[in-house]
Amino acid sequence: MKTNKENPPQYEWGPYPFGDGARILDIRYDPVFKAVFTRDTAESRAALSDLISALIERTVMMETIVANEPPADYLGQKKIRYDIACKSKDGEPIDVEMSFHPIDDELNRLEYYASKLFVGQDIRGIEKSYCDLKEAYQISILAQKQFFPDKNLTHRFLYYDPESRVSLDGKIRIITLELEKSAMYIDKPVGEMSGAEAWAVYFQ
């Protein structure tokens, strides 16, 4: 059934049963995810840097983090959507989205936000040109639904000509991490996991 709601908030504040009566907060829920990755602490910034580095497959350090809402002080404070906008120390704009309840046209939404992220760069002034544009990354962690029919945990989408297989060498990057595919890695020794595999298993 198609819905217009993006990441509906029902039950997003509740703890997750963990066996033996223990209950923990599920990090895939928006307020918990935000509390972990957007705090103004060295630990939070390091965690976000590690997550992003694992998904874009090179080491980056976050310079600034801008959430569309302040980090949650208590779980009932969360509104409907969650989004982190950040910049690397090299000035690359990066958007990270946890989609615990992805909508039916989620992939169109990814392309829309990736485009906004890219064109949102400031290259005004005679001293700047289009060469000053940085690579822009839209990273979406997708839960509860498989979007692509293969077994690949991550996908990295770029512009290219599918007929001649020539790359545009563009700077827009759309990266997805499908948590539903993490089951195939759950028994893999942690030391043998890639960064993306380890994060997917952790989230799931």
C-alpha cells in the first residue's frame, strides 16, 4: 500500500526486546540514530566519520554537522523525518539518511535530495567556477525492504552512458546500504567483515 508518509513515527520511541527481559533502544529509530551521530562530541563525530568512510570507501573526517532538528534530549521529542547534513574537512557535502520506514518511491527521493545537495554548493563570484564543485554524497540506509534484486549490500550510483558504458565523471554520488541483506553476513567473523558489512550487521 502506497503512503505519503516518510518514515512514519509510530513506535519510533519504544525500546527493542533483547532477550531475557532486557530491552535496548533500537539505533535504527530516528531519535536514537540522531542521538548517536549528531552530538557535539569527539565520539559522535568519529562514529559518523567511520560510517561515512565505510560507505564511500575512503577515509574522510567530518568538519561540520547540521541536523534538520537539534539532537533529541528525550525520545518523545522526535518528529517525523530524520536527516544529517554534514561536510567533510575537504568541503564535500554529505547527506546521511536512516530510512527505517522507506516509502514506495524512496529511490526517486534519493535522486531529488542528491540533486539538491549538489546544486546547494556556493560557487558564486568571479573567483569561482564549476571546477570548484565538490563531490556530493547522498547516503541512505534502507531498512525493512529490499530495493535491488541482487545480493549486493551496497550500491554506488554514478552518471554514465549505459549504451557505450562511458562515464560522465560526475560528482553526484548516491549510495545505499540495504539492511535486509545483512543476514548473509551475520555469522561472518567480525575481523573479516568490510566496514559496510560490519555497520549493516550492527544496525540490523
